[in-house]
Amino acid sequence: MCLFAASRKMPVFTFLLLMIASLVTAQQVIQLYPGKAPGSESWTWQEKDNNDNMFKTRVVYNVAQPTLTAYLPPASAANGTAVIIAPGGAFHTLSIESEGTEVAKWLNAKGVAAFVLKYRLVHSLTNDPVAELLKKMGDFKKLDEENDSVVTMAIADGLKAVAYVRTHAAEYNISPKRIGFMGFSAGGTVTMGAVFNSTAADRPDFAAPVYPYITALKNQAIPPDAPPLFICAATDDQLGLASHSTNLYNAWIAAKKPAELHMYAKGGHGFGMRKNDIPTDTWIDRFGDWLEEQGLLWPVHPTGWMANVTPKQVKQWQKEGEERVKNDWPDIGHFAADNKQLVPPKKGEQRVVFMGNSITIGWKNIDSAFFATHGYINRGISGQTTPQMLLRFRPDVIDLKPAVVVILAGTNDIAGNTGPATLESILGNISSMAQLAKASGIKVVLSSVLPVYDYPWKPGLQPAEKIFTLNKMIKAFADKNDCIYLDYFTPMSDERKGLKAGLGDDGVHPNLAGYKIMEPLVERAIAAALDVQKSKVKSKK
């Protein structure tokens, strides 16, 4: 089930995410200073939002009390890495969405904790801070002079943010040694200011200035323990800032510090997370590649199956999985060799085939003795949805001539692994498999979908109620069509209709304790199916 790369030896949760998460699990606003921020004690104005401006995006202005807003991934998906995000806006506004919250949500989908920083800004005198700013953009020297004291305060806010996150790392399930800083434009100024002016206590462990403005920084001395940089900008930056990025890169490599530079021919200034149908649309994916290459998307302390594999192995399995999707979408060839070697059942043999996803194949990997002792045949493939299973049902089930098939399917459809799916379409594919089996004289055990409160690789889908409803639909079909309904859901669900604590490591896939609950249940269901079959044979005689 569920985005596990196909491995013949173990199920492997893959970080290849099919879609950016639409929701995050936590948003907490943190005041960086207990009272007035030092240096701006006399400021009396209040922070405001503006949605109607020439930037055509929501901006925040008049920030006097710096804050961090925490966006946290589900605990089951968290890898221990954190990024502080500083939106841009020439120290007059903050482009809070395209260069803030949207970045945070993207990072959450990668298992990274994100903290959006609202640093102090120049006081705007009207309710249209963008219009005020644009009037000043014609004279950068004068603008720099006006911004000067605020730049110093904003950098102090950035350093305070790093220190806060590092001090409270345990509370946010992150490593104090994996705290990065990303900033856009003026936020890039804050990012590099935090690098240049930091101490060991508040220095970012990595930094990502995106089309940064460097001129405003008085101190540009590269520290001896300077962190690795990911730099990104567009050559046609209309503010003329492309050289700021290239100069920064050249300085970093001249100091023999690690850096990666992405310069796009087109994109202008301020592309952020906007979609413009040009290559800059995917700059964030290149940042993800960089994070992965740095080892920052792999858990700090891998547990379960991840403790026995390496990121390199997972990446290879991902690549193999992508090739299979291109060339053999249902993965019919997955068990082709095994099926060919399998001899026909002997006279009187009651062969049982398990058809499913990673929960099915994971069962064999975690408790192989259960399958070996009973002679059960496992045909589970990680990540599969019901249409894929339906396409391979004949070679992987019917052609093996079993007496019973145990079908466990549906959760990956709800997760959207192969695209949108309705509960009716999921049931339709399950019922088609059941009908094919019955037409071939195979008794059918239809398993309930296991409880899931949230999918770690795609948080926010709220699957619990959908699974509960789908299970009722599966049971109704089983009752009307002479199938055995196998209820895993009831004994394994908690009060949230999620997987009970202790029965799995990620809230989706059972561990050994979970499988030990499932095993007597499936044995009874198989026995019931065989008894029904025997009684039918006797009645014919």
C-alpha cells in the first residue's frame, strides 16, 4: 500500500510525493520577544494586511512585533529538519503567501518543519504600502538609507528566530543541528545577514537566499564555519539583482564553502511560488533535490524499516518505480517469474492468495513465518490502487487457481496515489475482482480497509471517515454477494478512527503487533470461506 517502493525483500516508504499537501497539522504564532523588540520600543503602530495592491498578492506591513508562525508536518512524517522562511518586500512589506506560507506547506509535504518569520518593517503611512514602496523604488540609494536601521533590526529578528528554534527544537520534533534559513529578496538580505552576523548559537546550519539583495549588508565577512548555500535567481531580474546571487556564489566557492547556484534565463524578480509556465515554476523542486542531496530529508533517527536501508537505496527504488509506472502501470510483470515457477495446486490443496498493497507485502516481510507455515501466496505490491490490482487480478490470482483469495485494497485510492477516486469507483473495482474470482470458482474474502487518521506522505486528506464509509460499503456488498467480510478496522482503530498507537510506526502500516492482531482474524475468515465452499460441494453431491 501507500507509496512504498517495490522491493522484493521489504516494503520501503518512498519520499516521492505525488502532490503537495493542501493542509498542515499545526500553526502556532510565536512572539520572538517577551515585550517590545529592542531598538523599536517607541513603535506604536499595528501590523496589518493588504490584499488589494499592485503586487496582486496578500502582503503584511507595519510589523512592529516580530513573530514566527510554525507550520509542522505530521509527527509520523517529520524528518527532523526545519527551515525559517523570510518573505521579501523591500523592508516595507512581506509577500506572506508566495514567499511564505506556500513555501511552508511545500516543505511540510517533504517532512520539514517550517517557521514563517515576520520581521520588523519600515512604517507605512497609508493603507496601500505597495504604492508607497513603488514610489521609492526609483532611488535605491535613498531607499537603502531609509531602510538602514530597519535592516539591522530585521537581521536581529532573524538571529533571534534561529536561536529560538534551536532552543525549542525538542518541542517541535526537530534536530538543533538541522535548522536552515531561507529568504526572498529583502528576506534574502535577512538570511545572509543572519549568516554573516551569527555566532555558534544562532548560526543557520544551511541557508537558501532566493534573488537576495546583498548591498544592504554592511558585514559580508564569510565566517569560518559558514553553512552550505542554495542560491536561486533569474538573469532578467528587473531590479538588477542577478549579480548579487552570482557574486555571492563566487565568494562562497572562493572561500571553499559548499554552494549551489541556479540562474534562470527568465523569471524576473519575485517569482516565489507563482506559476508562470516557465522553468522558475520548478525552482522549489531543485531546492528539494538539494535538501535530499544534503541528507536533510532523511530522518535524523530512522526507525522501523528505515533503520535498515539507506537514502541511496530508496532513491534507486524510486527510480525503478517510476520506470515501472511508465512501462507497466499495473506492474503485471512484478510476479511474472514467481507465477511461472508456481506449480498447479495438488488434488485437495486449498490454495490461498493474498491480493493487496504494501500492507499485504509488508505482512510477509515482517512475519514471513505466518505465510510460510500456512503456505499462503502473497501478491501484494506497494503503493497499488484498485484499478492496478484489477488489471493484474487474472495473472496474479485467477491463473494461480486458488480456493480462496483475500483482497485488501482501497486505502491508496483514497490517498490519491494514481489520481482522484470516488468511494463508488473503489468499490466498483473491488467488486469486479470479487466477481471475477467467483466466476472462476474462487471464494472471496473482502477485507476492510485499515484505519488511517492521516497519510504521512499526503497530509490533510482526512481519510478516517472516508475509510469508515468505504468499509460499510464493502461489507454491504460482501453480505449480498456470498463473500466473507473480514473486519480489521474495528479492533485496530482508536477514538479518532485512526490506527491505534503501538500497532504501527507511521499511522498507516501495521508493525508486528498490528499483524499479530490481523492473523487470527484472517485465519478465521479463510476457514469460513473454505467451509462455505465445502458445504456447496457436498450439496451438489
